[in-house]
Amino acid sequence: MTNSYIKYLQSMNNASSANDNAIAESQITNSYYDHIRIERELGTYLIDTIKEKPSVILLTGHAGDGKTGLLHQILRTFNVIRPQDNLKIKDICFIEELSSSLLYVKDMSELSLLQQVAYLKEGFEVKAQGGSAIIISNTGPLIEAFKEYEKTRSNDADLDAIEMEILEMMDNNNGEAEFVGQHEVVLINLARIDNTGLVPMLFEKILQPDLWSPCQTCGAAGSCPIYNNYNTIQRNKESVTTFIEAFYRWLYETEKRLTIRQILAHLTYSVTGNLDCETLSTKRVEENLYNYHFANLFFGFIGTKSSSDALKIKAIREIQSLRIDEKDLPHNYNIFVRNDFSKLKKEVRHLTEKFWINEMRFYNRNSSNLHSDEKPYLLRKAMRRMQVLFGEYSIEEQDMLLAKVFVPVFPKYLKMTEEPLKKRELRILEQMIIRALNIILVGNTEGLKAEGVLYLPLKRNDGGAQNVQLLLGKVETNEISIVQEKVDSKFDKGISFYQIELNFSKIKGSFPLSLLLLDYFDNVARGSVSTKLNPSLTHGVDKMKAKIYKSYKFNDKNEEIKILVQTLQGPLLLNMELEEDSLYVE
């Protein structure tokens, strides 16, 4: 027996040729789409925008960000299309609720420049008549269409200004009506919206019991890896979702954000493995259950072997690049040395233990091959994958796992963004950042911490240690503070998060502390010899240093020269004053 819903899930990823629903249009017209779709708060926000006043709404972003689904949601809400209706390239609908027209363009990127300009013009004409327009376009075509449209209206149009205005709106992404040239538009850049919060809802939709009920009566239910994955996840949904959401959050914070389509491709492949239930062998039941287990598929493995098909999925390429299954995890010793599997969830414990014992039987008799053969190494990797997703962890142990799997500061960062920190926690964070800044600016921090001063010396660009440095300024450490700023989500009502910021009393504005920047400071503070910075982060750090030096440099009218000397007893601060032919040192 075949559950047609499973076929639908398998068609939503690009790990095989049967990916009919990997594009938005095919998903929308499928009967299962209505079961798994999510009513996005952003759609509600845009509906309210149209109700408030006639608007031209421009939706841009990456392929797979949900632009078409968002348009479909808005049109369904206004009752101008039915749930499974396909969208036209361009159409004008009449909204009875508002007694006005709504023009939509499904994707301007698929049209010629001439058509793009014509539809953009038509959108503004509809607005002028009291209606609204929703136009979907990739960034490049949108900018070119706007510039071409302005050229048809005026020979003196400032095309560079038009482009900059659109790019600035995309960057700010505040959802407010603003002017591009002479036209007021609402521009939403979906590529700047965090999709991580949608993951629990997407997973919940995929795992709806009603959609899986046909599997219960299937004669192969007990031997089917797909149905086994469904049951195992259902019984451990909270813990599994915790790690999955953390992984996608990591990608977002490290500038490797996934689109909704990429997330769906990863999740659906991880559950189904794109298996054909009808042809799956029933003679090797337990081997199949383990090889195609969610814990392996999520990482792109079938048993101990990496799947070349799975690597077509971006999330799997990213998780393999992290080499999580090669790291020192909390339960390694229990499993590898004691053969104790009690720290795994009960739903996977027996299956995992039996697989491990069967595969390791030869090496228990021939221990000399244990470290020379590749197979034991691959088996240990497989055990780590099971630990990550189906380990039995307390809250503290889960934080320890995330710290080992990603970076030490990651669980702390998650906590900082989700809840207000206590004063002591903020103080500890301040001390870590001050220590890091001391190392970055001075080089040697021995003895500096007790003085409560952040020195600002003239430092060599090559980062080499200097025992004698010309001092340009200093910052009292009590002028440095860490604050948590509560931010309400613009597009998700009732949802808020905390932004961590670094403040200096003499510097206007603050410095947002991203995960990458916090990790950099943490590495420096712990004495890391080498830290990796991407170009944008390097620019941010250099900009911060420049502002600190500018705001805290010594008064130029002071004729004293201050020298910072590193000694075995700690830093020595010398004041030098040159007067005629005499040099005074204090």
C-alpha cells in the first residue's frame, strides 16, 4: 500500500528527479498544499496595509522565500481565488470587501523589460483609481523596470537615486510606505526575514497524524523506515525540533540563511529518504530501519555512507561541512567504551545498540584493526548523529551539546535573544568583551584588568607584540556596558526578541553584538591564537575601533606624551614632557 501524501513529501525536495512540487506553483495546486501551508503573519500585515489605504506592494527576495505562497494567501483571504487555483501571470481582481480592484503580477522576472514596465505603470494607475497592486519580482529586474519606467516619464530622472532608494528600502525592510522617485510603494524583501521561527510550525504541519493515518493499515508499516521515522519523531518532537531549530538558527546567524523551500526540502528528505515503500526489501528490516533513520538522513547519510543525491540539498551540504559527527559529544564515552546506550531515547535505543554490536563484532575480536580500518570510524560517526537528534539530555546537557557542536558562546547567545539576562550575567559578558578588546587593542592584558582601564595605544597593523607603545587615549571600563534591547517583530504580532548591544558612554549609538562578533570576542578572550573573520565582520570591528579611538583620544592641547610600557610586573604608564632642551619623565 502507498500513502499518496508520502509521494507528495518526496516531490518537495531536489534529491531525486521526482521533485514536481519543488516549485511554488506546483505546490499550490496540489490537494495536500492546503494541509501543510502556514498562514504567515506577514500576509496578515500586508492585508491590513491594503485595507488601510490603496497601496503598491513590491515583494522581492530569493527563489523559494515564499513570495508566491504569500500572494496566494492574500488572494485567498480576499476570496478572489479558491484554495487550489493556479495564479495567472497577471490579473486584476475585484475585492468586494473593499469595493476596489487588486492587480497582481506573479513574477515580473519571467517577463520582458517592456512588459515589466507596462505592469509597473498599470499598478500605479490602479492605485490612482483607489485600488491596490501586488507585484513580485527579483531584485535586479525590479530595479531595471523602475529605472526604465522613470525614463519614460522624464528625461531628467535620476536613475542612480532610484536604484539607491530601492536598495535602501530592501536593506531597512521596515514594511512602511516610502517613496521611490515620485511613487509611494511598500517594499518587502523576504530575503531579510528570518525563517527560523517557522520551523516548528512547518514540522508540525508535515507530521499531522491525519495525513499519516493510511500508513497504519499498511501491511509493511512495521518494516517501513518512513513510518518508523514518523513515529520516532512524533514521540520525541520537542527534543528533535530543538536541535533542528538551533541548526537553522546557526545558519541564519552565520549568513547562510535558508529559504522556506530549502527548509522544506531538508525536512521532507530527512523523513522519507525518497524511498519507494512498494519496492523496499522486507528481508533486511532492522538494517533498513537504521540506514534510513531520520538521524542519518538529516545529515545526508544512508547508514554509514554519505548520499550523493542528498548533497543536492543545501542544508545537508552545510551540516556536513560542520563535521558534527566527528566531534566530542557528551555520550561518546558511554557508547564507545561502555557499550551503554541508556542515554539515547528509548525509541532508538534498541535499534542503535543492535546495529552497533553487530557491526563491531569483528573488531571486538580483532582490536588491532579498530583504529586502522575506516569502518569503526564511520560507525562512531553514525552513533554521534543518533546522539545529536535522539540523545537524552537535560537543559544543561542540551546547552553543552550545542556548545560542542557549534561554538561555546552559541547557547548563551540563544538565551540572550530569548529572555532578559540577570545583572550578573551581563557583567560577566562585559568582562569577557573588555578582556577581548584589551587583547585586540593592546596585545598583552596581564595586569590591565585590575586597573579598570581600556588603553588605546598606537599599535602595529601586523598584530605583533610591542613592549613600548605610544598611548593615544584610554577608556574607563565603567563607561562600557552591555544592554539588551527588546525588539517587537514588525511582521509577527505578539513576537519579540532581544538584541544585544555594546555601548560606550561617549559614542552616539551602539554596536549590535551578532553571534559572529560575540564568538570572535569569546575566542580572543580565551586566548585563541588565530580567529577567522569574514570581510563584513572585519569591517565592523575596524569601524568600532575607529569610533573608540576618535571618541576617547587624549586632548590635542595636552603637550604630554604618554607611553605604555609592558614590564614583567605589568603595564607601566609614563608621562613624557619635552620643554626646550629638557625631557621630563614621570
